[in-house]
Amino acid sequence: MKLYRGLKLTLTFSLACLVSWPANAAELKKGKKVWSKHNETVLLTEPRPLAPASATVGFATKLSIREVQGTWLRVKSSKAKGWVFQGNVATEKPSHAPGAGFTTIDASQTDTVAAARPLSPAAEGYAERRGAQDAHADINWLDVQADTITQADLIVFMQAEQLGEYQE
């Protein structure tokens, strides 16, 4: 049951990442500027997920696109260069730094970090010490919401938004 829940949570998170990819990916071309979206964005030596790191840039670092290879961008900053996955950059300079550690959300006062991971007893203790004891309820809510989405609903949504294999 825990494996099923973890797999479902992973798939839901992956879908959310897919949906949040830049809708303006067509703008990602040689010569354009983008900005890093994470506190530490790793630049790689080649366009593949397990490539060695060549450098790390900080949040909202301006990057110039030198080459585009599918969903990978070869970029250069004033101090570093390398490859980055397009989901790690923004076409407009981000104004708010991503939260570090526990960032509380208004909906339930449970932080997104604790709610997004399966909770072991040690993690439950840590969440409780940090005032995030409603994380289990949030994960259960997410499971219920994920169960309401059918494959047909997902296909209709992806076609309407031209996502994944339905991109034109």
C-alpha cells in the first residue's frame, strides 16, 4: 500500500512538473536570455540528467542561451557555462526566491516540503517539532484528489493545453 501511495504521489508530482513547464518553450532559442529558478541551479557538462556538473549558479542568475537541444539548453552566465534542463529556468526574472526548508502555505499551515514526501516515523517527529503535523492529512487529501482524475480527463486536458505528445 505504501509503495502504491508513493508511486501515485510521484506520478502526481511528475504531472504537476510537466504542466508547469514553460508554455513559451518556443521562446527558448539561441541568443535569448533566461534566469535560473532555484537557489542552486546545476549546469552540466552535457545535455543529460546524469552528466557531471560543470558549475552551479544562484537564484535569478541571468543566463544566455547558446544552443538548444530538445529540452536542454547550453547556457552561459558571466561566470559559468554548461547545460541546463529548460524546467530549471524562467523566461522572466523571478522576483521571489524559492523557499528553503519549511515554507508555510496558507491552506493548511503545513509546509510543502513535509507534505510532498512520504512520512516515516522519524519524518513525522521532525514535522511535529517544526509545527507541520498536518502533513499526513495533506497527503491523504492529495491521494483523494488524484483518484478523481481519470485517464480520459488527463488526455482531454493535455490536448487542450497542447502538452506532452499533443504539442504542436
